[in-house]
Amino acid sequence: MKIAFVIQRYGSEILGGSEYHCRLIAERLAERHDVEVLTTCARDYITWNNEYPEGTDRIRGVTVRRFANAHPRDIEAFNRYSDWIFNHAHTREDELQWLEQQGPWCPALIEHLARHHRSFDALIFFTYLYAPTVLGLSVAPQKSILVPTAHDEPAIRLGIYSEMFSLPAAIAYNTEVERRFLTSEFPIRAVAEETVGCGVDLPQQSHDRRGPGKVAPPEGETLADAEAPPAEAVHGRWPAQSRGAAFRARHKIHRPFALYGGRIEKGKGCEELVEYFSSYHDDGGDLTLALMGVKLMPLPEEPWIRFAGLLSERERLQALEAATVVVVPSPFESLSLLALEAFAVGTPVLANARSEVLVDHCLRSNAGLFYADRDEFVECLKLLAADERLRALMGGNGRAYVRDHYRWDLIMGKYEKMMGAVRQK
């Protein structure tokens, strides 16, 4: 089959969010199909400036066709307009103006799709929010699959989205939580609906890859067979061959640590995370807080904070393996690859209870705790830092959860089924 993905930005250095999710799916489908990605020249989602060159590129086996945006985003003007439109009566034309101000505004991409959609067997749109999806879905809805990556937020209440959700022939939800929300709010008319999510690799584990206080049993052993960590790890030191040692050495992290990965910004809960972690530290906690990703907010100069920067996929895996706990502070998630990747390497998660998706992951997996306020954050983090056996049990549970629900063969089978459904229409 020939498949087109439509996404607001795309690149191997964009790690996290719907763009990363889209790339993972596109690369896997490209192993069996002719895959092309239609996207903009933007690298930065704040301004949507045209940073990549126009034209075609080849990224990890996938053809990527980029189109220049008509103009960048004025984020301050957009925020003012958003405040107005979310709180006042307005017209459909006002909403379309809001959509253009939000960006990326790329008429050239939509024009290309209108001219060439007949050459594709399926069109897969990632993320409900942006103009390439809102406008692109109307081009050939009968062969379109929408991956909404949606959660409850003010923008989704705009009328343009009610129209949009009625268009696609198929919808691939990330979680049952997202599915319940969207089907209760919108007139879904898709002929195929499936809760899909994203595949996650399960790294091979061995005894010499255990990190500080990690006791995830190898495949085939029961949780009761898990060994205690080496004595060196209990006292904050661990052998050089232990898992994650390269990450700790590179970033001079000499004690157990909590890890966050993704966009470092207030909207992802990072400001609150730093505040809560400061309270944990003031209350006697001795974990370091490490953050990896793109820094979009200032971080305080504190001895217990380490900024690791934007890491390669291999380094991300090392960081996840090395961490004592992975913190997911975002109140808005439709899937959370960060949580699933932590589960896959046997690292327990501490998640924001305001995200129904994250709470659902924790409850179904028994591999994470969740907090509703500062005090709960501090107590949960203390518990996870101190209780090695609990971390071992949660780590094994997390790997089992990924193995049962997020293996790549399961995810790809669902995509093949949905693409077959829209091809037959």
C-alpha cells in the first residue's frame, strides 16, 4: 500500500509528543509499505519558523516532503486571541482565524494533498489540533485515518473540531480514556475505530544491567525470584557495568535520581515539578532531579537539579534505565510514551493524578504511583526512593504491561486492519 502521513512537523531530532509518535509508526509501516510524510518546514512549534529546507528528504527509511509555512506564529497575539475566543461568543470565521493564528499555516501542503491524494491508499493524520489535520481531513475523508492524540482542553470545544471529528473513515485512539471522552463529546461516524496507542520496545534485561536499587527479574523468572541489589547500590554507588552507568558518568550524577523527559515547560507540569521537588528536598529527600529534553523555561540553579539536554534515542534509553523513578508531571496526556518507555525498561513511574490517562496506566499496570498535590508527591517519591522491593515489583509489572498491550506486533496489526478497512470503502 502507498500511505501518506500528515503531521505538523517531523524530524529525527524531535523526541516526544505526537511528532515522535508519528515517526515511530511511519518507520515501522515503511518496512512493509511505501510511506511518505507530508509536513511543514518547521522545527520549532512555538514560532513555526521555516527552518528545514523545502522539498523531499529521506529520514530513517521514510520519504519526507516538506512545505513552507505562509507565516510564523506571533505567540503573544495568539494567546490573547485564544483568551478571547474561549470566553466569548464568536463565529466559525473567528475560529478559522484562530486556527490560522495557531499555526502552522501551510496552504502549500493542503494544495499538494488535494492534487495527489488519489495516489495514496490511506492518509493518516496525526493530532486533531492543528490546521494540516483540520483542513486536510476534508480532502479525502473516505480514505483518512485520524490519530487524535486528544485530551479535554478549551480548544477542543470549538465548533471546527466537532465538524472535523465527523469526517475520518477511521480513528485510532491512544487509550480507552481518550476513546470514551471523544465518543461522548463528538458525532463520530467512522466505519472503523480501534484503541491502538504506540508500540514500545522491550529491551533485553540481564543481571549486569541493574541500576541503583533496580531489581527487575529477567524474562522467564517470577517476581519472587528477583534478587536484591548489590550492596554498593544501596549506599549510592554501583558497578561501572550496571545499567545506566554511561548516562550517570556523562552527566556527573553520582546519586540515585528521578528523571523527567520531554519539553521542559510550564504546560507540561515542569514548573510545578521543580516546586514539588524542592519541597521533597527540603523535607530530607536525597534524590537528584534530572531533566532531558528541550528547555523552554528557566531552571533554578540548585545542586539537586541536572539538565541533560536533548538526547539521542540511545541516550534516552540509558537515562530511563539509570533512573530510580521516572516522573510524568503533565496534567494533559493522551498516551504518554514517557510512561510506557519507563515501564518497558522496568523503571516505576510517579504521575500527575490530574491526567486520567496516566492514572489509568498506573492502575492497570500496577507499575506507578500518582499524586494529587505537593504532599502526596513528596510522600510517594520518598516511598519509591526507599523501597527497593517495591520498585522491583513495579518494574516487573511495567514490563508485563507493555508486553501485553504495547508490543509492536500488536500495534502494527491494528494499523494494518484499519488501513484495510479504509481501502475497501
